[in-house]
Amino acid sequence: MLKTFKYRLYPSQEEKEKIEQTLNDCRFLYNSALEQRIVAYRKHGVSLTYNKQQNELPQLKKEMPEYNKIHSQVLQNVLKRLDFSFQNFFRRVKNGEKPGFPRFQGRNRYDSFTYPQSGFSIEGDRLRLSKIGEVRIHLHRKMEGKVKTCTIIRKNGKYYVCFACEIEQVVHVTGKQVGVDVGIAHLAITSDGDFFDNPKHLRKSERQLKRLQRIVSRRKKGSNRRRKAVLLLARKHERIANQRKDTNHKVSRKLVDQYDLIVFEDLNIKGMVKNRRLSKAIHEVSWNQLIAFATYKAEYADKTVKVVNPRNTSQMCSNCGLIVPKKLSERLHRCPCGYTAHRDINAARNILKLGLEAG
């Protein structure tokens, strides 16, 4: 089982230039290989394969010496990425989905390169990268398992490394199940009566975002001042996204540690965001991200996450099954059978029942 560990890099100016040059050369190789495939098919009806293009790399290095400054497996991985894009394209065509033909990559769209097997090692607080140097790395947590690949990422002027590691599954059985009702006032409410607050990171940062957006709009297009303003705005959005991820990681971790079965409601979020009054709030809580985090954490722990149809889970009594109509503003569930509970706890208990019935 693979698990990814992400760390911040602090390259020197010389190392930054080498990383940027590697990214630029890899992007050029990707675009050239894509154009080669397109021309070969249009003019000669030939579909080029990964092996065919990979075998041409030694000759390419002779004609373009700058590629000798990049580790050979990094170049191979660029062609592998392109091949993977074509495989996905043909799969979507076969399944009748929207195809999405592989695109040429602009300067701001190619932001990573990968060492698939070798060319990297960690020595103390330094990451040794072949053809680049020893880059300072902040190992804020211990890495587990055997490292399989190393990917260098550039994002908003910062640099990161992601290690894909093969780890052993760790099982911790609790024998408990839980239903989870997601919401806006609270991020999640469990059938056991636990409430996880919605920190509303976007709302708290709206004033700063508006100020930064105004600065961008006032800058002349193409100017260095505009590029700097855009970078500041992007970093603010990145911070909000990271805060949201941190919250969802903590909530999903607590759920997976405490329960063997976690049942969420399968919401039609695309339809829900069409409500102009609630769309911003729905985007902000990011329910899908919470479910995705809980799902992959559960897989590592050999636990189960299910999603069920949420129809009538808020209206139905979890005690007797009677439908008790309620307005959205009514936060307390009162049933003629005598059962009374918080509306969201009642819904979470209904969600758990549906998950258990599904088997």
C-alpha cells in the first residue's frame, strides 16, 4: 500500500535555478513529444508508443546537450506522463465520457518532475537530487515504509517534495460504527452526538482577499507588479485551502481512529451549489474532501467508509421510522412517539441505519 509524505524544500538560489531549468526542459520535452504523436498520426496514421519515444532519448541528448543535465529517469517519466494522458483519453472515449485530449503545457501548467526509482537520497536535513544538488529539507514528521518515487513540486513560488512510500497496513479494531451528517453550521455531526465545528476559514479571510483582488485589478497586465500581486493573492488562497485541509484531516483522523464503519450521506453537491444563497457556504466546508480523506485513511487501517442516499434522513424519526416534516430552520426533531433529539443527530442515526442495512 502506498502513502505519500510531503515536505517543504528550501533550495539556494543556484538550486532554484536548476529546478526551474529542469521544469522548463521537461515541459519542452512533454510538448515536443505530444506534437510528435499528433503529427505522426495525422500525416502517417501511426500511433507512437511510450517505448518508441523513450528509445529516442539517447539521440535527443546528443542533439540537445542541455538534456544531459537532467537525470535520465526524470526524462523517461515525462514521456510516461504523456503516455498516461493518452491512455486516459482513450479510456474516456471508450466509456463515452467527455474525452479531454492531452493539452500542450504552458509555463504555469507544468510544475513538477519525478525521480521514479533512483537519483535521490536523504542525508540529515538535506535531500540529494541528481543533477541539482543537496537541497535543504524540513522533515516535520517521520517517514514510513520504503520510498518508491520522489516528486519535486513548485507551487506559488515555494518548493516541496513528495515521497510515495510502500507501507504495511496497520489494523486497529474498535467494534464501533457511526453515521455522519455533514452541514454548514457544523462541519459534521455524528450519530453518537459529537459536533465538529465549521471554522469558516474563507469567511474570516474575505476582507483580506478582497483587498488583494483589488490590488491585482489595479495593476497593469503583464507588469512585474501585477505578477507579484497575483502571487500574493494565490498564496492567500493556498493558505485558506491548507487550513481547510488541516480541519478535514483532523476530523477524518478522529473518525477513523474511533470507528470501524463510517457512513456518510451521498449528497448531490453539484445540484446543491446552484442555490445562490448557500453555494459559497457549501464550497467552503468541502464535504467531498472530508469523505475522501476519511476513505483513504480507512483503507490504510482496514476499515470501511460508505455513502448512502440521504433522502428523508432529516425528516424520518430514527426511533420509529415515522416521517416528521420539518422546516430547515427547525433544529429539534420531535416525534409523536415521544422521541426528541437534535435534528442533525437524528439524521446521522438514520444515515447509520441505512449503512448497516446496505450490508
